Amino acid sequence: MTMNSVRTGRGRRVVVRTVIAATLALAPAAVIIPAASAMPCVGAADIGCTNPDGSLNTGGPHHRPSVLDDDYGPDGYDHFGYDRGGYNRFGYNRSGYDRSGYDRNGYDWFGYDRNGYTVQGCARNGADRPEADHAACERRRARPSTGSGS
């Protein structure tokens, strides 16, 4: 009993012979045609022509981007004026804060200065200045903490 769905050994040999014959027939054409149609290079700037030694002129070494190929100039700043850390020439980031976290007026992200007081004189620890706006300080303390919506 034979199975028609399985290829016999004879059928496989025919396919292998056909592939080998096609490869041998096409291989010389692939080697001969480019050599016959190659143009000699006239100038050093010619690309795609054949050099006197038989090699293909590709226009010199190809440019590959490297670590030095970036948007930062020789001074270390990009065209927006910021360095790799995100700070400009005056030491402030894109949000206007320096490396310590204070803005140009000396206040941090939450509104406190380096001594722990707000513009109204409210203290971080609750010991407000005598000239502080006490109503503003109480409104500030009555707000929910950062991150909670209720």
C-alpha cells in the first residue's frame, strides 16, 4: 500500500537536481554581467564605478552616527541652550529651577524659600513670622496634602 501524499525518494531527487542545475546556470551570469557592465572611475568623487583594482567605489568610508554625533555643540549646549543635564548657562532647568530645586526668586516647587518660609511668611513647621499673613497661612495648612484629592 502506498501513500500518495508522501513524496517518494525519486521525486525528491528530481527537485534537488533541478535546483542544482538552476544554481549552476545562473551563477556565471551573476558574476559576468556586473563585470562587463562596470564603468571605470573618472574622478575620486565618482560613486558606483569600478576602481583600477576591480573593487567598487562607494565614496569613501561611510558615515556612522557615533556618540559624538549629537545635538550638543562644542560648548556642551544644544540649540535651545540646555546642557546634557537639562540646565541652561545660568544653571536653571526648563521649569526654571536650579540644581538645588529653587527658582530665580529663591523658592522651591512648593513655594518655600531656603529658610522654610513662603512669600506670605508662613513657615513649613508652623512657626510663622510675626509679620505673616495668618489667614493665608491657615488656608495653606487647610489644603489637602499633595497627591490626595480629598
